Amino acid sequence: MQKSPEGPIREEEALGRAYDARLMRRLLAYLRPYRPKVALAVVMLVAASGLALVGPWLTKEAIDGAIPAGNHRQLALLGSLLIASLALAGALEYGRTILTAWIGQNVMLDLRAEIFRKLQGLSLSFFDRNPVGRLMTRVTSDVEVLNEMFTSGVVTIFGDVFTVVFIMGAMLAMNVQLALVTFAVLPLVFAAAWIFRSKVRLAYRDIRVRIARINSFLQERISGVAVVQLFGQEPSTRERFGEINDDHLQAHLRSITYYALFFPLVELLAAVALALIIWYGGNEALRGTLTIGVIAAFLQYARRFFRPIQDLSEKYNILQGAMASSERIFRLLDETPEIVDPEHPILLPQPVHGRIRFEDVWFRYDSAPPESQDESSEKSRSDGWVLRGIDFAVEPGQRIALVGATGAGKTTIFSLLMRFYEPQRGRITLDGIDIRELPRRELREQMGLVLQDVYLFSGSPRRNITFGRNWIGDEGVKDAAARVGVAKYVERLPAAYDQKLGERGSNLSVGERQLLSFARALAGDPRILMLDEATSSVDSEIEAQIQAALEELMHGRTSLVIAHRLSTIRGADRIVLIHHGEIRESGTHAELLERAGLYAQLHKLQFERSTAAA
């Protein structure tokens, strides 16, 4: 893969074939719901192309017939027909433009909706492999390129082809010898178009590569602007951006140079064709074998003939970009979700008790099949396993704390329980049923999750708490907010529960955002609560509120808590210590301290650290 100063050139910048019949057939399938309108657009296109023949023919009739005969009435009729043909052609072009734009926009609507549905259904492992920026490009830029193809590319190409064919037919029907003389410059035109196409292809690729570099540089430097300013790197950053920006400018100038050469060259060849018509047609007119009206008609046909050839070369870029974008879009649409509902799902018996069991669960994030090996060997500790032989049970209403170093696998246990990923070995059960046999929606409806990195949406507190669960009424929203202690913060906002929040809840403090995420998790009255470092980013006052609320909220619910601060989980029914993906110790706080093992060492370190800080 080619390297750039900012990293490898990704698939967004790669160019495929200019035309791929397989991709085109798949693209055209999106026009099926709009077949009547597409047919009407084609009819209007053919009619407009046919009207391009009328003007020159009327000119010939006027020069060869009406003017020599002094027929004023015929001249008026021919003039009126010319105006009418031009007006009709303009109306057809207007209608065709509106219609094709409507079709293109609706195809974009359908395609974006399909891509979004696909993204919603893909497994988390897909998002681990694909940056958000790349996926955003699929839904926005790539779809927009296809819209340009449907509205300005394919339709215009067909119109240009029809125009060229009709004019060639009219010229051959009018005078074969003069038509062949006019076509003598076509090999040179096609050669120029071929060279232009190859050069513009490379220039087009260079521009996309440089745009990608600019986007990458901007994203990194804007996201890290605080670090840039801290180390006083504004001048060097501006200088580097200037280099990348200038590189993009030079790529654009190269493409402009090719256009600046190609179009005047085609104009020159068109002028040569006009000169040949005048030379050959004039000589034939002097001999009396050709009329002046035919020469005048040919001059008009020739000028109209070369214009669509120029357009066809220019539309090459649109077609090429559309093929590249469609290939990337269809690659996304062809992705198969790794986590799917079973063919014959089992429904949870009601009421749900919340009994959880992990049975010899092994998991690794890459899905390569594990080698046959001794599970206790040192090799098993370095081959990518995140969890190894996890086996524990949580009874209904129990409060279990998961502790261990960062990277031990605690959060992965949550992800497996919610079936965001599948274990390679072992199984997980809820009330005795393998969670792989349950519908994902029903499984996840039983769970409330609060993460360390709180994610709120830019809607109101009410919408963040309900989050599409319309059955949670106004009282349910207020009750959940009150129980976690966020109600007093929300109600002091100007619009209270209907206050518009900033991006990710930016107009709330960190602690208020965490409390609001608590309310969201608890509003649905889940049977299972999962708290991942839920109090790690709040001050002592709000943490005390949360701890007080948790004592009530966890009563009667199965609760799993991940915490680095051991002081917050002393009251847990059981503490499970995970080390390098394995359960090393399990018991109550007092039992684990008495064993003087890893937990006791961890507790001693934290106690000494907090004493020193005090």
C-alpha cells in the first residue's frame, strides 16, 4: 500500500475501474421503485435530443427554398417552427432536470436509509475495525457522488450519446460525402479524449489522496489543539498544514491544466471540421452538386456534434467516482453481522429472576479459531485470549463486584453478557437459558448499563432518560431522576426536562451527566444492573448521593459492579478478582483480606495511597 506523510492511503482514495457492469446493474436496481418517472425522463431526453436536429434542417429549408422563392409566408412559418422547437427543447430540458433531480434525491434517501439500517444492525466488532469517520463518509460523501451520477452523469451521458447518434444520422441522410469529410477529424478527437481521460484519472486520484491527508491532519490537530498549544507547536503545525495544503493546490492545478489543454484542443478540431465543410462543401457548391442550405445545416450540425463529445469526456470522472463510491457502499451493505438472533428464539419466562451463569467462558477479540493447546500453559496467556475459563454464578438480587487491573477483562464480561460479542468457548445463561437462544432485544431489555465514559445525546434530559421507550411516562422520568438524585440539577435548568442539551450533554457537569445516565438505565426498571466505574469521575458529594441511591436501587436486582476504588464495593455480596483474564479470587471483602492474596495487596496499595494523599 502506498504511504503518505500522514499514513497509508485508505480505500477512500483508491480508484477502481471507470465502469463495472456488475456494480452498475446493482446501482440501477435502486431505480426500480421509480420506473415510470425514469421512463418519462428517458422519453423527454430522447425528444430533446431529436429536437436538436430541427434548427439546422429549418435553416436548410429557408436558404434553399423560401429565400430563393421569395416566399415570405414560408419564412415566417420556418421562423415560428424554429422558435417553437427551441421553446419545446427548453421545456423538456427543464422538466427532465427537475425529474432526474427528484429521482436522484429519492434514490439517495433510500440508499442512506438502507446504509443506516445496516449500520444499526452490525456487531460491535465491525465498529472496532472501522473508524467512525470512514462510515460517515459512506453515508454522506459516497452517496452524494452517486446522486451526481444519477442526476448529472448517467442521464447526461445518455443524452449526449443520443445527440451524437441523431446528428450523425441526419448528416449522413443529408449528404454522405460531406458527412464523411466532417467525420475525418474524429480519430484525432477520440485520441485526445483517451489521453485526457487517463491523465485526469491520475489527477482525480491525487486530489482525493490529498483531501484525505488534509482531513486527517485537521482532525488530529483540532482534536489535540490543547496539546499543540501547551507545547507551543502552533508555528510548526501551521507550516506543516501549509505544505499539505499547497500539495493539494498543485494537484488541483494539474487537473485544471489537463482541462485547459483538452477543451481548446477539441474546439480546434471542431474548427478544422468546420473548415473542411466550407472547403469541400464550397467546392461542391461551385460545381452545382451541393446547395448552400446543406452547407449551412452541416456547419450547425458540426458545432452541435462536438459539444456532447466534450461532455462525455468530462462525465468520465463522475462515472469513475460513482464506481469507486458504489463499491465501497456495497462492501458495507454486504457485511454480515456476527451477532444475530436465533432462527427459533426462546422467550424468557416471566417474571425474569435475573440468575446469571458464566460457564467456562473463553473469549478473544480476533475471531481466529484457537489452536489445540494446554489451557494452563504459558502459551495460553500470550495468544490473544482476553478471558480464560471464566466460571461464576450470580443469584437473583445478588450484588457482585468485579475488580482487577486495567485490561484484566472486566468490561469484556459485560459486553459478553449483553451479547455484543460471542465467546469462542463456553456459554452464558440467564435464568438457565443460553443467551444465544434469546432474542437480543428481549435480552437487553432486562439490563441497565452505566459506563465510565458517559454518552448522552443532544436531545433533552427527558429524551435521554426515555431514549425511545415511549412507555416510560412523565412520572417514570421524574421518578428515575429523583431516585438517582439528578432531579434537582435538571429542574433548575430553564426548560427543566425539556432543556436542549449540547453535544454529549456538554452543558452539564461530568457528575450530572453520570447521574442522568443512571436515570436512563433505571427508568426501565431492569432486572440486571451493570455499573462500569460509574462513580469514578464524580466529586465526593455526588458520589455520596449515588452510593445512597444504589443501596436502594440494587435491592432485589441482580447487580454487577466494576470498580477500581475498592472502598466503593466493600458491601458487595461477593467480590470476584480477575487477573490476566482469569478468576484468581472470589469472596466477601473480609474473606479476601483474610486470605492475604492479590485482593489484600491491591487493597493495601490503595489504602496507603489514599493515606499519603490525605
